[in-house]
Amino acid sequence: MEEVAARLGVREVDLTDWRWLLGALHARFDTRSFGDGAAFIDAVAQAAGADDDHLNVDLRVGHVRIALRTTDVGGVTQQDVLLAESISFLARDRCLVARPQRVQVVELALDTPVADSVRPFWAAVLSRRDGGGDVVDPAQEFPSLWFQATDSTARDRQRFHLDVTVPPEVAEERIAAAMAAGGRIVDDGRSPAFVVLADPDDNAVCICTEMGRE
């Protein structure tokens, strides 16, 4: 019987170039050109070898974003950590600068008292898959949509909000910038897991981290 890799916890991983966001390791490396980034990705693919199903890569002019996750266990394993270390070595060998403070993951959240009733509609209208509670995009080109339970049935209640997950060291700065731009803190009782902010028109957003979720 094939041994299943053990899923690691967020506090078991400490990588300089990488940040743990929503069950995956994320990194961003600045590149000098599109071709420079493409060559880096080619080297990363060679390093991954048969483990390339752990990789999600986004190549843009000026940077490359990489996410690592073991799909079979639904999280990060030691295999991902070793691959992350190899990728960091390749980046340093090419004098690429890591920007871990620039990584983030955005999710959409719908506050609803009837999640089971509305989920199939959103999966259909977005042409995405019902992922056991969330509407997800297997290709990760579209933010996940998840459903937050609420007791309110008022027609004028706020329904959608964003969840923005950032590295822990970035959260305080992001919250301060939002407040300086006219926002306010609605609820920080679950910090550092998340802090609820609102804009001047009372539209909510959550700044989230992986800390405080154990």
C-alpha cells in the first residue's frame, strides 16, 4: 500500500521566501523580463520532475508567482517544503528577488441563511465546481466563493464581502492603510485570524492570516 504523505501544520514550516496562505505555500519572485521568467519556470519544472502536479505557476511581465500544495492530502507536505527550498535556490542562482510580502489570496464570501439552496446556482452561473461547500475553480484562475452562515433574512443586508488573506507580518500594515483611506475596524475579536473592516459606506472586508486558526 502506498504511504500517504503527512499534512504539515502552519507552525511546522519556516521558509524565508515563502508564506503559508490557505493551505498552500506561496512565493513571488521579481524577474527582469518575460523571457527571464519563462526560463526560471522551465528550471522550476525540471526541479519538480514528476511532482509537477504540486505546482501552480503564474507568469507575468516582471514577476512569477508560485503556489505549492499536495492535492492528495489537501495541504502542505514535506515534499512541498523540499520543492520550495529547491525553487528558492534556483531563484537565488539567477539573482531573482523574492517578495514574500507581496503574496495574497482573495476569496469571495456570500452571507446567506440558505447556503445549500444557493450554492448550485452560483456554481452554474460561474461555470465552476461545487467543491464540498465552496464553489471552486480547479485551475485557480477565479477566486473561491464560500458561504458564511447568517441568521439575517433582511433584504437590505450586506451579502457579499471579500476575504483577503495576507502574510501575518503584512496584516497590520494593510489594516492601517485601509483605516487611513477612510475605513474603520468593525470587529477585531478574532485577530490575528481575521479583522473585519468597513469602508465609509459600511461595506465589509476581512483581512485574514493563517495565525490564530489552530
